[in-house]
Amino acid sequence: MTEPVGTPAERAAALAAAARAGDRRALARLLTAVENHTAVAEQALRVLYPLAGGAHLVGITGPPGAGKSTLVAALIAELRAAGRTVAVVAVDPSSPITGGALLGDRVRMQSYASDDGVFIRSMASRGHAGGLAATSTSAAAVFDASGFDIVLLETVGTGQSEVEVAAAADTTVVLEAPEMGDEVQAIKAGLLEVADIVVVNKGDRPGAQRTAAQLRAMLAPPGEAGRGSGPAARRPEVLVTTAMSGEGVPALLAALDRHRARGSGEATPAARRARAAAQVRGVLVERLWARLAAPGLAGATDAALEAVARHDTDPYAAADALLAALGREETR
Ligand SMILES: Nc1nc2c(ncn2[C@@H]2O[C@H](COP(=O)(O)OP(=O)(O)OP(=O)(O)O)[C@@H](O)[C@H]2O)c(=O)[nH]1
Ligand SMILES: [Mg+2]
């Protein structure tokens, strides 16, 4: 489509309609708008959000180099073979030291350039006003409303915001690699809490089955010897894949479908609430921060930040004082 004209609302409506009609350039523009938090993005989400909810949102997280991008590429191949459409939001690590290839490079090798059933968007993991969770879940909503069957969100599971991104999905897959050793235990504990499915990737490496067995033991409720008893409430399945060859990927897809089918019962309201909370929290922070930076309060905000920087006051007291100042401004 040509560059839409008019007010932000008009441009947003035009872009949203075009994206829903399958216009990839319009979709790309919308995603850029979402990433830059523009007025057009906000208006477009107003239109698109009520139309979203049909896609299966799958978070894929795990430590750097576990094979997330390789697995996403394998899942794309599997999904396309089954005739399903797939969009990917890949939060690429901002540091190149992990040795992991960017998803874009991986998938370019398989060339889906002419396939309308695949759309991949990489986002930098730094500098998201309102938080990574808000940006990536908004991008997911754009894909969802544009009719993709499944939206994969790849994030490196190292920080809180990445965990939030994963937790905002309908189904969260946590990836581990067999040889990662003890230092990953700490990451594991935090990450495993958000896992619906745990995947030990690099199944071709020695120790993969043993790692899977250890994880199964770790995830079993205490006192429960194996199977059967009690409400097997939220014990994640543990699977082994070899993303490089595609081995285990059909089983993972089946597990994803099962989780989704189950989720339409009782798990979904909680997952949807978690997603809503992550999104609203991100926008709230952004809005509050914008008001604090506006002319009326910028002076007070600066002074408070200076005071914290000098250690004259602590961040909690400064935040409370700024919230009080916001409140006073409201009643004026
Ligand atoms: N042996 C083996 N290597 C794999 C497998 N899957 C991925 N790798 C390799 O592991 C390395 C990292 O893979 P990526 O897919 O980039 O991992 P990632 O988790 O996306 O990494 P970051 O995005 O940097 O966090 C690459 O060299 C892959 O080729 C596998 O199943 N077996
Ligand atoms: Mg990656």
C-alpha cells in the first residue's frame, strides 16, 4: 500500500484494515509503529485489540544459546508443512557475545521470503518505553488480529522483563540445553516457574535424557512418586528435541496443541489476566513517566532524581514523593 495520509486515527485505521487484508507492508509499518510507541500504533491497537484473541500465543524462552532460534525455525517448518500460518516476534539479544545466530539469519537460510504464511519480526531488547512485555505483546496482538494461527515470542530468559514476555503468552516453553551445568540452576528456578512445557534441546548431545530426567524429578510435586495422585495441576511436560535435525519437533507441536486445548478450560483466564497485567503495567509506567517529565512536574522530577543520585534520599521515598506530587497536580 502507499503511505496512508490523514490524522493518526485515519492512518491507523487504514493500516489496520490493510494488515488484516494480508498486506505485508502495512503489517510491517504497524509493527514499526508499535515498536516506536507512536500515536498511530496506539490508535491501531484500539482497532485491532478487540479483533485479537484467535491466535495461539506461544512464548519460547531459555538461556542464551539453548537453541531457541533454531527451534523456532524448526517449528515454522513443521507448522507450514501442516498448512498453519505463523508469525514470530524475536527479541534478539542486544549483546552478540552468546554466539547465537539471529533468528532472521536462520530463517533467511530456509527462505520463506515468498511465503505469506510466515512473518518474522525481530526487535531489539533494549529501549522499550513501557517495557518489553508491552511492546512484544502489542506486536503479538497485531499479528493475532491479522489472522496468524500461531504467534511465537522468542526471548532470552535472563531478566525479569523477558520472563514477563514469556508469561504473557498462552503457552510458555522453557528451553534448556543438556551441558549447561550448575550455573544455570539459578536461572532454571525462576524460569521453570513460568514453564508450561520444558524442552531439553540438543538431544543429540550426551546427557540430554539425563537432564530431562532430572528436570522431571525437579518438577514433580514433593511426595508424589511419579504419576497419578492429586490434581496434576500445573506440572509441565518435559520433552527432548534436536532442533537442528527437527527430531522431537512434531511431539512439541502436539504438546503445544494439547496445552492450548486444555487451556480453553480453566488455565486461560489466568494466562489472559497475566498478559493483561503485563500490558497495562507497561503502559501505566510509560504514562506516569511521561507526566512526570511534562513541564508541570519536570522540575520536581529532576530534583528527586538528583537527590537519589547524591544518595540524599532513597528511590522509594523519591517515588512516593513524586506520586504525591502527581496527586496534587490532579486535584489542582
Ligand atoms: N548439537 C546441537 N546444536 C544445536 C541444536 N539446536 C541449536 N544448536 C546450536 O546451538 C547454537 C545456538 O543456537 P540458537 O538457536 O542461536 O540459540 P538461541 O537460544 O536462539 O540463542 P540466543 O538467541 O543467543 O539466546 C547454534 O550454534 C546452534 O546451531 C541442536 O539440536 N543440537
Ligand atoms: Mg536466538
